[in-house]
Amino acid sequence: MPAVNLEAAKKAVGDRELNALRKAKLQEEKKLKKGWQYYKVSNTISVLVPFDKKEGVPTEDGWRMINIQKKLLGIK
């Protein structure tokens, strides 16, 4: 995921939004350290899901998350 320029964002948004963005980035970093990976659902959408470290495929929960996103997007 591309780096977020917080200085440029300060001009367009308030403190609440910046704090929410910081928290989201921390959550994303923690998940990536735990072995989560992005799974490409469509050409433009990727979902961060838990992966099995040994096999390199999404876990059962990961597949559930992927199927939910596909259902929401109308993808089969």
C-alpha cells in the first residue's frame, strides 16, 4: 500500500480524520507483521486477509472474508 502523506492531508481534513488514519495504518502494519497479505479480488480491489504461513494460501477466515467481498461486489 502506498505511503500516506500526512502533511498534505492536514490541509484537507481535521484532527479526527488524521487520528483515524493513523490508527488504521497501525492496524494494517500489525496485521502484515502477523502474516496477513493482500488478496486481489478484482482488477481494482484487494482485501487484506490472514494467510497460512506454511502453505501460503488464505486461511479459512481469509476465504470467508474474500467470499464476503466478492458477494458485496457481485463477483462470482
